[in-house]
Amino acid sequence: MKLDRVTLAITGASGVQYGLRLLECLVAADIQVLVLISRAAQVVIATETELKMPGATAEQEQFLTDLYNAKDGQIRVFGREQWMSPVASGSGAPSAMVVCPCSTGSLSAIACGASNNLIERAADVALKERRQLILVPREAPYSEIHLEHMLKLTRMGAVVIPASPGFYNKPATVEDMIDFVVARILNQLGVEQTLMPRWGDDLIR
């Protein structure tokens, strides 16, 4: 079954470039993306990129639509307390959700089922409905608490993909390193990608 909608949450960990690149690739794959951007993530975007992200969700939606040349309605942005949005209910949420990057605070809240904001609620929905949930933490080092939360979430069915790029592809740029991680996420989602060849592809062609 072809994936046609994804929830993408961008939280306040360093590495917002991973989430933004993933959004770009999902749009290019003709997938509708329901985007949730935490307040901390907005600060990180302003710090780590040259993007001037507006504060209001409607303006963010238009900004990202223009930035990635998305179709009308292909990118939908929801605020932290928009409880009537599709992602807040099992009857309306997409079949897959990615939190990229995933702060350790968000990791903790999701592991404990806090649901204090829409990102946490959307992840809770994914877990309770046994849907695909991918978490991309970017932290170093990990404490015992972080590792316990990752183990707990993995046992619940989530997939944890640390933002740890490999080097066997001989990356020449920062963008190559970002694409390494994003390619792993797309592979998990079952989305065709050309960012990174699959291991051993050259031996079976």
C-alpha cells in the first residue's frame, strides 16, 4: 500500500536540517505532510539555518509550501494545541509519524504518554493504534534515562534512528551527511529515494 500521508514533527533538538530535508523529500515524493513544529524547534531553526520562519501556523504553512514548491494543501501545519487536527485522533491520523529531530524532552514525554501538546498526542495516537512511529534523536552522550526511554519505545513498536551519519559513502559535504540519515528514514517509510544506494545494490544489478 502506497504511503500517501505522513505526520512530521520537528522538535527542539539540534539538527533541524534533518527534518527540513525529510519534508522536502516527502513533498517531492508526492506525499501529503502534516507538520508539527514545536516552539523550541522554531528557535533552533532560526539559530541553525538562514530561514526566516514565521510564527503563525498559517504563515508557516505558506512559507514551507513556497519553499519546497508543494501543491496546495500538500503541507499542512498545526499548532501545539490544535486538538481538532487529524493527528490528534486515531480515526484521522496518517499511518506513519516521524519525529525528526526528536529532543530528549520529547522522547521522555512520548515514552510516558504525557500528551501535553499536539506532538506528544500525535505520537501517543501512533503508539496506541499500532502505527509506524519513527524517532530521530540527536544528543550526545545519551544518559541512562535517554537509553531507557529508547528501549521502552522500541518495545512498544517505535523505531529509533539516531541522527548518526555513516561515512562508508565518503560524504563530501554536510548535505551528504544529512541525506544519509534522511535516506534511512525514507527506507523505513517505504518511500523510494535516490539519496543513498541501498547496501549491496551494486552486486545485484
